[in-house]
Amino acid sequence: MRVWYTPRALADREEIFSYLDQRNQRAARDVIGVIKRQIDGLADQPHKGRPTDRGGIYTLWARPYPYRIYYRIDQHEVVILHIRHTSRRPWPGIS
């Protein structure tokens, strides 16, 4: 399957990297690397995430880091919708 990011998800990824890079460059590379690997893995295993309360949207942890990746599956594509730190308020309507 093809995996692509919405503009919001790309902005999320860049904000995470920028924030961490200002504090610890190695941590920034490590976190973004895990996020990217988890997302890349969805091409082969799109259902490895957990379904959310909002139909058709899945969530995947970027373990060991406290980030959740939200995505949906559209026919032959995985669409990354949002990447969110778990200490933030939940994404409205999704748990």
C-alpha cells in the first residue's frame, strides 16, 4: 500500500522535530526515526494500529516515545492524519 501524509500530519512531524531538535538533536533524530519507521510499516501492515471510536480511523503508538499516529485506510492507501504527543488533550472525538 502507498502511505502519504496530510498537510496537517507533515506539519505535526516537522513541529515535533523542531521542538526536540532545539533541546536535544540526538533525541530529535531518534524520535522522528521511530515515527517514520512505524508509519513506513503501515504500507505492509495497515491494520496493525488500533481502531478508534471514530469509524475508519486507527491509532498507532510510536513506542517507546509518547506519540500517537492517527491514520485511515482508503482502498490502496494509508493516509496519515495527525501525529500527537500523548500529554496533550485528546484529539476531539477520538479515543
